[in-house]
Amino acid sequence: MKISTRLSLAATLLALAACQKQEDTIKIGLAGVQTGTDAAIGTAPINGSKLAIEEWNAKGGVLGKRIEAVVRDDEGKPKTANAVAQELVSAGVVAVVGHFNSGCSVPASEIYDQAGIVQVTPASTNPKLTERGFQRTFRACGRDDQQGIVAAGFLRDSLKTEIVAVLNDKTAYGQGISEVFKKTFEGKGGKVPVFEGVASEEKDLRGVIANIVKSGATAVYWGGMFVQGGVLYNQLREAGFKGALVGGDGLFDNEFHKTTQGKADSVFLTFGPDFNSLPSAQGFLKSYRAKYGPEGSYSIYGYDATNALLAAIQKAGTTDGAKVAAALRSQSWKTLAGEIAFDAKGDLKSAGYVMWTAKGGKFVPR
Amino acid sequence: MLQVLINGLARGSVYALVALGYTMVYGILGMINFAHGEVFMLGMFGAVFGIGLCTTLFGSHLVLNLVLGLVLAVAFASGWGWANERIAYRKLRGANLLAPLSSAIGLSIVLQNFVMLAVTKGKVDFPHYYSDTLTKTFWTIGSARVTLLQIVMFASTGILCLGLWWLIQKTRMGTALRATAQDRTAAALMGIPVDKTISRTFVLGSALAAVAGMMVGMYQGVLAFDSGYAVGLKAFTAAVLGGIGNIPGAVLGGFVIGLAEDLTSSTLGSDWKQTTGFVILILVLVLRPRGILGERVSDKV
């Protein structure tokens, strides 16, 4: 009897302690790909988010409480993303900054929506994410329909290309962006004789390259990521193909230049304007590099998304998902990328894409 | 068309080399070594590290470092193959067949995660200095191109297959190997060191996988901890297709799958590439349950 009383007392105390601990912090989930070939590009926004959270904590946290980052790796796989989303929800996060891959963000968003928590993706560009009427899903970057249009316009109008071969990696991102590109490019009177998908783990692309060479295409549009993109570039040149390789934001990582030895020429991609050279971003970049090494293309997006989210929680005065979402929509937010504001769908009101090109082992605005 | 055949044969030669490892282990133990794809992946990493080491030690000698890198890769992967057998299979030799099967799958997960945690979560580039000479030297036949690397791949697969045939048919070790495959108990009674012979089979299969790994490392240019999965799966399919346990069958199966994949991407489009190998496998297994050249029945797994 005595023992059981003591035990239950201990249990109650423990439970109380647990409760108290829970109420002391506000948990923010950070999810994205951190292993596999996308690891380099996917870890960058997570590090950006971590930095934002640290800065908020240094200033006293949000709603008077310390912010705790709960980081999860979805391995870039939709199935793992579902499991990760459920884990985050049961860990009691009040909002999530993530995921990276569109193929992960789309299924995970359903879980967050049902749990009533806000999701802000720093990098998923597939339009579907914000097209399903979810009130708590936000996107702090551009969309593939904007991206594909800019790329198609560039190839058709600036480079005067007539025939383009379109490849994608069969993911939600790759397929989405290459379909938009194909539609726009054909709408402008161009021809797309090759429109094919290769599995994202496939690194011997010589089969499809033989089809491209045979088709008479003078440029290749790649809807996919940078590792396969680099391999594609090398193998295209190996096959004697001299035309341009054009891609989307997935191509934007320094690892691309390692694979192509910094010698890539006539490689173009669509990405947001160059924020890293803005004077306002220099402080962020300095502390980022000190902590995590060289920044990635999406570091700044993770940082901005997290700052906007935390500011919205502060403004809402609560962690209730619906109220935070309303607060996020209610005004524009000052970020490193300038003033950003979300529309009714949860997309950025103005997200411009510009063309970047590879030069001397780096991507620079064209 | 010629280009498609060249690409398909190059792919097939890799599948053939890896399939040999599956089929030899099956032939002797009657189990599928699911960690074999991982040994292939370790061979890739072994080659990159070996070449890196040689470059540091001897400077950038192209041929010398490639050869030494290959030797180190083979030694590294063979060591793993030998260790895998000692760690995961030997203790389970008398056990129910599902036991070594599960430990093989477990081992494959352990090895992948080991490389992921110990080496890198992302990708590694094969040293360009070495792969470039092989991929950028090419000859033109009509409208098709064949690179030096592709020729090296055909040649080394051919030489290794002949060497393996000679080893198995003409040497004492080969006789021991065949005897162990036929009847382990009888072989032991005849004074054949069964455990040693089995270890040698693993070492031999792993060495072939390492050669394939190094060539694929150069052929693709990049490698990662999960690079062994896809090739392992295709090579396993190739081994079953040719008739598992049958050595010429594995080579034939490898070339059939490699060619089928590239022919599919040139006719139906590369979206269908992954499917054809398996469609062929199903058709062959329906019509010839023992595989194309099969002798042994795969009734165990």
C-alpha cells in the first residue's frame, strides 16, 4: 500500500514536471530532407530556421516562452514525410517550417491541416500544395507554374530555341515543373519531341540521352535536382551534345559544380532574385557561415519563413493554428528578401523568378 | 540503334558481374545474400578512397593509381564480403532458411547506415581526373559513340568471366567449390574444408562486385550510400532470370536485363525502363520456372 502510494505520488510529480516543461517552451517543427543526394540543398533551410529561432530566443523567445526546435529528417521520401509529420504532431509542435521536397510537403500538409497547425514551406514549389484550400498551409517561395513560365520564355524568346527535350525525375516537383514548362514552351510555338521521366536514383542517363541526341533538340529542360542534374550535364557533354541545359530551383546547389568540376557552361536555372548580395542579408550570412559553413540556395528562405511565422505567433498572441494563420495573412512581413505578404491561398503575393547561369563554378544572376 | 546496344551492353556487363556474386552464394549455400548490393556499394567507396590514398602517396599517376585503386577496392570489398559471412551467416548455417535471409536484409541496412553515418549523408564525386580520361576518350562508329570506359567495362567483364570459368572448372579450389555446392556433408567427408570454401566464395563474389563498383563509380560519376540498392536489385533479378545458382546464367541474365532496359528507353521511353526487366523476369519464370539456363530450382527462398 505504502509503496503504491509513493509510486502514484512520484508519478503525479513526474506528470506535473512534464506539464510544466511543456508549458515553458513553444515547439516549432523543422522538417526536410537531410540524408541522401538532396542532403546538401535540404539542410540549408533547416539551418536558416535554427538560426532564426536562436535569435528569437536570445531576445526572449515568443509569447514570453523559449522556442524549441524539433528537427526531423524526411529523407526526401513521401512515406517518411508522413511518419515525420505524425511524429511532429504528437511531439506537440505548434507550427512547422518545412518540408523541402514538394513530394513530401504535399502529403505532410494534410496531416498538419487535420491537426490544426500551421505549415510554412521554405522551398516546396509544386502548385498543388496551396491549391487544396488548406487555410493553414503557406509557401514562402515561388511556384513551379511561375518558374516554368519564366524558363520557357527565356529559352523561346531570349535564346530563340525551337526544339527542347524535357526530362524529369518522376517526383511531384520534377513532373510538375516540367509539365508547366512543356505547356508554355509549346504555347510559344516551340517543339518538345522528348518528354520523359527517369527514376530519381538512376545515374546512368545515357539511354535517354541517346533519344535526346536523335530528336534534334538543341536544349534540354531538366525538372529535377542538382545531383542528377550534374550527372546529366556530364553525360550530355560526353555524348557530344553542346546545347543548353536549363533547370529550376532544384538545380541550385554548389554540389552541382563539384560534379561538373566548375566547368559547366550554358547551364541556366530559375530562382528567386539574388538576396545574398543585398546589404541587409550580410549579417545573417556572417552568423550562418560561422555556425554551419557555406550557405545553401535556400538558407535565407528558411530564415525568412521562420521569422515571419514567429512574428505572426507573437502578433496572434496565441499558438492556435487558425489564429496564427489569420495573423500571417493580415499584414506584410519585413524579411531579408524584402517585404513579403501571403495571399488567400497561402502563396507569396509577389514571388519573382529570374534566370541564373553557371559561371566559373558558381551560379550567378544572368 | 547501335548506341542503344552499346549502352545496354555496358549496363548489362555491370549487372552480370554483380549477379555472379548472388548466384555463386546461392549455388553453394542455397541462400540469397541480400547484402551483396551493399558490398558493391562498398567497392565503389573503396575505389574512391583507394584512389585518393594513392594520389596522396604517389602523386597523380593515372594508370598506376587506377590499378592500385582497383586493387584496394577489391581488397576492401572482399574483406567485407568475408566479414559478412562470418558475422551474419556462419552461425546460422544449420538454422531455418528464413534466419540467414533476415540477417542478410539486416546486414544490408546496417552497411548502408554505416556508410551514411561514417562517410557522408550526401553524394561523393568520383575523382574527375581519373574518370575523365576514360569517359572522354571515345571512338565513333557511324552515329554512335563508344567510350574507352565502356570498352574497359566489356573487356573486364569478359576477362573476369573467363577467369572465373577457369577457376571453377580447372583448379583445385574450383573443384572444392563445386563439390561443396553439390553436397556439403559429402564434401566435408572427402576432406574438403567446407567453411574455408564458403568463405572463398564470398570473397570471390565480393571482388567481382568491387570491380563492377569501381567501373560504375566512373560511369555515373557520383556515388552515395544508397547506390547499391538499385544495382543489387537488378543484378539479383538477372541472377534469377538466368537461373539462380547457374554461373553462365547470371552473366546472360545480366546482359538481357541491361539490353532490355536500354531498348525500352529508346522505344517506349525511359519512363518504362524500370519495368521491362521485371516483366521479362515474370514471363521467363512463368514459362521456365528455373530461369533461362537454370539447373537448380529456387524452391528455397
